[in-house]
Amino acid sequence: MINPLDHCFEEAAQAGVTSVVCGMGSANPIGGTFLAMKTAGSKRIDKRIIKNPVAVKFALGENPKNVYKDKDTAPVTRMATAAIIREQLFKARRYLDDMIDYESSAGTDDEGDRPEYDAKCEALMPLLKHEIPAHFHAHRADDIFTAIRLAKEFDIDYVIIHATEGHLIADELLEDNARTIVGPVISERCKPELRNHTIETAGVLNKAGVPMCICTDHPVVPEQYLPLSAGLAVRGGLDRNEALKAITIYPAQITGIADRVGSIEVGKDADIVIFSGDPLSVCDTPDMVIVNGTVI
């Protein structure tokens, strides 16, 4: 559940972050769906939603393993995590095929029985229909490649979340047309799969031509520090103008909401942040924040 009255949204808005993509964490191989929403406005979340759903969340690597290893149940290995995801995608694809067959035969002599409703498979229908992408939580290069193999096998669009070792495989990511959401840039190497974490990742991917944007992975790093995260990426080699795009138009494009936010254009939502100082400096704050045309 998302609490629109959580103080983090107000803090994010005050820092100039007007839109966010929210969803569950990475404890389960298949988490659920994400949505995009405004950080300010109505106290009711349904009036602040930009797009729902935005993506389906999958998690690879250490997180699912660490959650389930003490429960004496799968997954406790990387292979098991991938197998669980693959099995559910197989079920969902078969469910979709059966539903298509049923709908095409409806009202004819060949009409069969409607497939039994399956909530888990239904949740994956927009993914298999290319209406939304998969968001794969993946830090290590091998986990990133697992995500890409799964995406190719089931012909689904995908985005790599974190991409911590993306700088090590930038050419391969470009070859596979991967899109990445890099972060948290501000991070300690608190688990083995973060061993190669560096503030240079966003810059390396950008220079290689890999579509990327920056995230904080709130609440790991509070959303209000998104501009600071972009500033650190500049220190790591990312071009400054590209860093600004990495927290504005690029994330809007990657998450499928660029028709409403991410740039100042006629017909968009009029989310505007005005600075007299440097937007990427830890010392400067916005002079004015406008959300949906209203000063907050």
C-alpha cells in the first residue's frame, strides 16, 4: 500500500521531485505492479496517479535468496529464482493463448470453455501484450544477463533496475537494447553484489549509448536526494546536461510517462522547478516548485 500522506512525498516535492514511480521491494521473485504518481496534490492517491500500471516487478540476485533461506522454501539460489519467474511466465503465456483462443471462438460452433480466472496470470497480461515492461531488480552482471535471457525467451520489454555492474558490460547492454535505471548512486557496499558499485556507472552507460536514468531506491536513499545523486554521477563522469536529463526526461521516457511529464512542453502537466542556483548542488534548493500548474 502507498500512503500519499507519507512525509517523504512532501520532502521530495520540496526538493523539486514532482513525480515518482512507486512499487514493492525486491523480496520476492515476482513482486507485483508499479505505478507513477505525483508527489504533491490531493490527499487521495487515486487523484495523484499518472499511470497505473507502469511495470511488473521481478527480482534477481541476493534479495529473494536472503528472504527465503531461513524459511526452508525456494528460492535459496539464483537458479531457483529464475526458475520461479520462468514457470510463472510460462503459465501466463499459456493462459493468454487459451484466452485468445476462447475469445476468437466465442459465438461459434467451436466455442470452448472460458479459461478459469487466474489473478496472477491476469496481472502479467499487460506485460505479455507489450503494454508495459518488466522491471528487473539486478545488480550483478550475471543477474542482468539472466534478466535479458528471460526477456528474450518470453518476448517482453524490460528495464534493468540498479544495473550496479552495468559499467562492466555496457557494450553488451547496448547490443541488447537494454534500458537502465541506475541507483542508488549514494550507496555503501553493504552486500556482496554491490562489490563493484561506483558513481561512474551512469556516465559509462550514457557514453556507450545505453538508455539510462537515475534513481535513489527510496527509502534506501530518500527521494529528496535525487538531485544530489545526479550531482555525484557528474563527479563520476556523467555529462552535466545528461545528468539533468537523467532525472527529468529520461526517466519519464523509460517509465512511459513522457507524454505528461519530464520536459516543459505544451500539453504536458506543467510540473516546473525553478532554481537560482545549481540544481545538482547540495547547497542549493528550489526557489519555486510547480505541480500541475499550481505552486506548492
